[in-house]
Amino acid sequence: MAKDWDPLAIDFGAIRTLRLVSELGSFSKAADALGTNQSTISYTIDRLRAAFHDKLFVRQRGGIAPTPRCAEIVECASRMLEAFEGLVQPAAFDPASASGRVTIACNYYERSIILPRTIAEVRRRAPRLVLEIKTARAKGTAHLKNGEADLLVGPYDVHEESFYHRHLLDDHYVCVMHRSHRLAGRRLRVNDYVNASHAVVTYGDTWKSGYLRELDQRGLSLTQVVAIPSISDLTHILPATDLISTVPSRIASNIAKSVVATSCPFPEPFQIGMTWTSRTHHSAAHRWLRQLIGRIARSLPYKTAPAAPSGRRGTNAKV
């Protein structure tokens, strides 16, 4: 281990490097993310090892893993780093003259329902502000922790103390099918629903929809004939087949003009929210954008889910 290093000589850049190595489990990946070389990362970690009198990382199959002491340091130091990053943000924000970049992690649902109006408003009121949209999938919170995203929007149930969270809107599931489908316009019974031929959206296998989890709990399964990774694929599939699919109600009208929606026996209400860290919590620009997104979400029309069929328990399962 390197010679002792004064802990007070550690800067926030070193802490950021430590956090990134811990999250990515690799010196080389951290170097790529920071735009530097691996020897610089190694030198920084050696300084931190000397300051904290700990190995910090140990080799394991497929990479490296943080020691218990390192995990403790990262958790505590990350809070300080994010608080400092928030302090250096400008105190005032004028949308008309402001410039900069905000990265939003989200998925197809949010890109279809919330972002179109958000982008239009940003272009009108803050034309020099750049929005970068990143696909979140199952890595949304990791993008926030790594500083790869400033805001996470989606059906994420976040309980970590280091995150801030705000509810945006509610939704539930409905069934969609071509308007000539034999079940179109009918209130589906459970048997009708289960026995129909389904195109199931898997969302890239990153999570399981609430209606599917409810079916599992009831010992039921759909007649699945097609599995697709994204709701957007239904635009081309449903109009040409006898398949039905189960999607969030707010997005049903986006599928295709020839597709109609009907209530689902398993509506499984869920919530969409936005999550951020203390790194951007005090930023006037980010606060302005969060407030804008909140206003847009509240203004979107919504028809609540019908009452669940008798004999079913109520549920607030996530997507």
C-alpha cells in the first residue's frame, strides 16, 4: 500500500473517481467514463487507499468489488459530493437566456406521453437549453448515481434516502386490438381475455408488467403467441393480425388509428414519477424543468380505471 496520504488533501474529483469505480466495477470503464486513462485512475485510488488505510477494492472473477469499508466511504462521500455539486449551481435562472444540457432517463411510455409537450415548452421558453434523452430500462437509478442522467422519469419505486422523488401521474392497463376483432367493443370477461391470442410486450425483459404479475398470483396465463420488446412494435402488428395486447391506457390511442381499446379484467393501476439526486436538487435550471414537467403531467387528461371485477383484490402494482 502507498505511503500515508493526508485525508484533508483529498478533493472531490478523487471522490467522484472512487464512486465511479465502485459503480462500474472496473478501472478501465471508469477511465472511459471520465475521459482519462487507467493509470490516472490507479494513481487516484492509491492515494485514497493511503488516506483511508484500506484496500478499497479486491479482485474477483469478472472484475473488482468494493470492500465493506469502501462501500461505507462511497455512500457517505457521495452525499457530500452531490451536495457540493448542488451548491455550485447558479442561484438564478432565466429560461429565455439560459444554456446548458439536461439528461433525462426514461422509456417509450414517457417519451410518448410526457416528453412531446415538455420538449415543445422548452423550445418555446428556453430555446438554448439542450435536452438529452437516455433510455433508462432497468438502469435508471444507476444512471442517476453515476451522474449519467440528471432526471429519471418512469414507474420506478425509489426508496433510497439519497434520492428525491415526485409523483407525476396515474395510469392503468387496457386491452387494444384491431377494430374488426371479434372482441372489439366488448367488456372482456376473464375467460375471454385469457383465451384470446396475445402479443405481449416484454419491455426488453427488464421488468414484468403488473397485470402479468396479477395473473401469476391467480394461477392464470395468457395465450401468448408473440413477444415483443416495445409498445411501439404494436403499431405495425395489431392492424394486420387477430392479436390483442395489454398496454397503459394513456398510450392506447398512440398505437394505430385502426386499433380500439377496451377495459382489461386486470387493470392494475400504477404510477409514474420523476427522481433526482441532491446533485441537481438546488439547481434553479433543473428545478424549473422539474416544475414544468410536473405541470404538464397534471394537465394531461385521464379516465380512471373501472372497478375491479368482484372477487378480485385491489392492487397498486407497479409496471
